[in-house]
Amino acid sequence: MSFADKIKGYNWDTVKSAILAKTADDVRRALYTDIRTYNDLLALLSPAAEPFIEDMAQQAHRTTLRRFGKIIQMYAPLYVSNKCSNSCLYCGFNRTNKIDRKTLTEKEVMQEAETIYNSGFRHILLVSGEAPKDVPVSYFCRIAQSLKIFFSSISIEIYPMDTEEYKSLIKSGVDGLTVYQETYNRTTYRQVHPAGKKRDYKWRLMTPDRGGIAGFRRINIGALLGLSDWRVEGAFTGLHAIYLMRKYWQSLISISFPRLRPATGGYEPDYPVNDSALAQLICAFRLLLPDAGLVISTREPELLRNNLMPLGITQMSAGSRTSPGGYSLEAHADNQFEISDIRSPEDVARMITSSGYEPVWKDWDKAFLEG
């Protein structure tokens, strides 16, 4: 059974009603049980759980220390192109937006990579708009092979591909896949993706499955918070994560919590997510999935990132640029969205250390798979 098959058994409104029906007793049971179920996640996401957020935070903190210790893995995104064939209403790369477009040459990619490497990073995330004609699979294979001299781990957040294309990327040195469903609400999905390949809900939904079959070491999923009710998005993201962890147990599954940020086009989210809701969401996921990686990016402001870190976060970006050429090129293109935490990698690492944690720039190497 694929996830596309599994999700058919879950109706958005029914799941929402189940969340809203949870009581304080349901939350207490979810908090103090030894083995949590999907039903417990619904309780922890519910309005009834709001008075228990402090208890959730303490348990999430203890759970994270037991599973991961006091470490935070560092990574940086490298945007290689902002050309896009889609018209996502919320995205600065929307093909209808009048912005400066650019696809980095391989030489420019290496220049950007060297700047990122010199900041300390050994884990990198390649990001692009969804324009396969401008950045074909062969382009990513070539730059991945070149980037291996700098980085021990290379992930991608680009357009969805088929399994064989993913296998070619893995062979070239890519080991991680990030793909956000954006929203699991089918109606909202159609509304915010009016044109382009991304309009195909099922094709995107099945991307982590194709990545799991291909053999990615790490698969990262999430919903773009603000497009639909965050509680229900959390429930469907949790359902997806549980499925992936069971079926593709060889891959490390992680979850991101990206909130919508201001971008060209001026899209205003219909369901804004406040800081308290974000904290509840992160704690609920840590309690449900003790071994999953939880990721927070520079979309979030620095003080909030400092405070969220002990609640279950295992991976953070720093010093991010969301435009092609943003790290080192004088003439760089327009960005995808505005970042919020503008601290340098050194400043973020200093904060992590002063909080009693250790910033980890490299925690894996392909040599582990050899010999």
C-alpha cells in the first residue's frame, strides 16, 4: 500500500472533528502512556492540550536528550535557480511574478559552495524552483559530483522526480531528499496551485515513496504552515511520517515546520500560525516520534528559534540566503521569501554553545557505507 492509498481512509473534516473532540483526559492519557499512537497525536494537537503545553515541553525535552543528546546539526541551503514553471500563489518564484531570474552556472555553484564551506558547514541543501528544462537531472548530478569535495552530506529540495532519476542522483552523491506536500487539504491544494506540474496532488504526495524506494538515507517532509488549519495539517503530516518510518525503515525520517513568510506576490495566509501553536506542534511530534529529526529554519525569528531548540529540534539552518548567488555573487537574483533570523552561522553556533548544546557541522560521511 502506498501513502496515496492509505490517505484515502482519512477525511479532512473527520480528522478535524476528532481533534476538536479530544478532552483533557485524552491529553493526560497521551502524555503519560508508554507507547503513543496516532490517536494520541490528535489529542496532543487539540485545543484541549493547550493548558498542558508546559508538561508537553518538559517531556519533549527529556525525550530529545535521551534520543539525541545535546547536539544540533547545522546545515545551509544553496539556491541554484529561481526559474519555475509553477504558479504557486504563496511563493516568490511564482512564474507570473516579475522578478530577476537566474540559474547558476556550475562554476557559480562552486563559488557559492566554497563560501558556505568556509562558514563551517559540511551539510548542504540544494534548492531550486521547479523548472526541469533549466535545471535537468543531469545538472544536479554534475554539481553533486563536484560538491562532494566540500560536503559530507548533500540533500535536495527541488522538483519531484521519478525513482530512476532519484537513483541517478544518489549515485552522484546526493543522500537526502526534502519535499513538502505544502498542504494535505486537497481543496486548498488546488486553490493555491492553479497551474504547472505541481498542481498534481498525487504526484507530489508520492514523492517520498519514490525517494524511499530509490534509497535516500534521509527523507524530510512537512506542511507549509498557514495554508490550512495547522492542527489538521499536523495530523496528516504525522500520518505520513508514521507510514514512511514503517515502510522505509532504512531511511532517516525528519519533519520540518515551515511557516509562511513574506514573499513577492504578497500572499497572505488564511490560517496564520502563532508561536504557541508552533511550539505545541513541535512538542507533539517529538512525543509521537522520539527518533525523528525535527528541523527549524531561518524562517523563524532568532529569539523563537533559541527557545524552540530544547523542545525537540535536532537540525537548524543558519546564515541562509534564499536567492541564487546570495552568498557570494554581486549580481544575485531575487529571493524566494524573506528570512527572519539573519544571524551569521558563527552567531547561531555561539548561541547553541551558550545554551549548553553542541553545534555539529558534520555527523555522517559516505565512508561509513564503504568497507
